[in-house]
Amino acid sequence: MKTIFKTMAVVSALSASAASANTIVDIAAGDERFSTLVAAVGAAGLAETLSGPGPFTVFAPVNDAFAALPDGTVDTLLKPENKAQLTDVLLYHVDDRNLTAEQIPGGSNYFKPILASQRLCITKGASGVSIADGTGESANVVIANIKADNGVIHVIDKVLLPGTRPACH
């Protein structure tokens, strides 16, 4: 709960202090919990796109989610020769709609991220929202509905990885 209020304060401070638009990238860059994500978005050349008009829904992993990946994974993905793979991983976290938590239907449903060759299985129930990725692992939405001028951010506790299509249950 404390984290939710802290995030709301950060978003409010960003909104109050900036006369210009607060894009998804602006909000993420202003929150140190997303520094690894922001570095990855920059390395993939996606900052300009995600600062554009959108709409976008970003399932944004926190630094701890990146740290939980096997040793060396982030460093390997950030290498210039792996830009295509990094881009795929990042686009797997983005939907081309403004999808608030209230708009996610109950139960388990497939969603198509911008990485069109893949699917996510998003499950909404009494205990919250979880997202199964292509590995069959699930991330939990820990903070929902951080509103940006070009979409919405849902903070997740795991990096979503492409793979075989997840089974909705």
C-alpha cells in the first residue's frame, strides 16, 4: 500500500511540475525503480516511439524483475548486436491500446502485444491481475493504472519473455 501511495505521489509531482506532456517514457524516466527498463528502452531505440501519441499500455517491470533474470541476461540483451532480441522483449510488454485495469475482462484472456507473433494470457480475478508469458511463468500487476498522456502503465514484478504461446486456464 505504501508503494502505491509513493507512486501516486511521484506521478502527481510529475504532473504538477511539468507544463509539457507526461508520456510513458517521461514517467518511467522520473522513477528510479524503472532505471533498467529506461536503459533498455534507450538501447533498443524505442524511447521516441513510446513518447509518441500512442495510445500504449506498458506492462513495466521494476529493476528487481530485471535483477531476477539469470546472471548476465540484461548485459547480454543491452549489447548492440542483440538489439533485435531486446526490442522483441520490450515490445512484448506493450499493447497498442489504452487498457486500464477496469477494462481487462475477468477470467483468463489472450491479449496480443505489439510483438504480434506472440500472445500474453492476462488473468483477472479476486486476487488481482497476472500475466502469463511465453515461458509459462506469470508476472503480477503490483501497481495498476499509472496514467500518462499517451497511455497507461501497469507495474509488474517479472520481465515477460516471448516463447511458445501461454495457455490460458
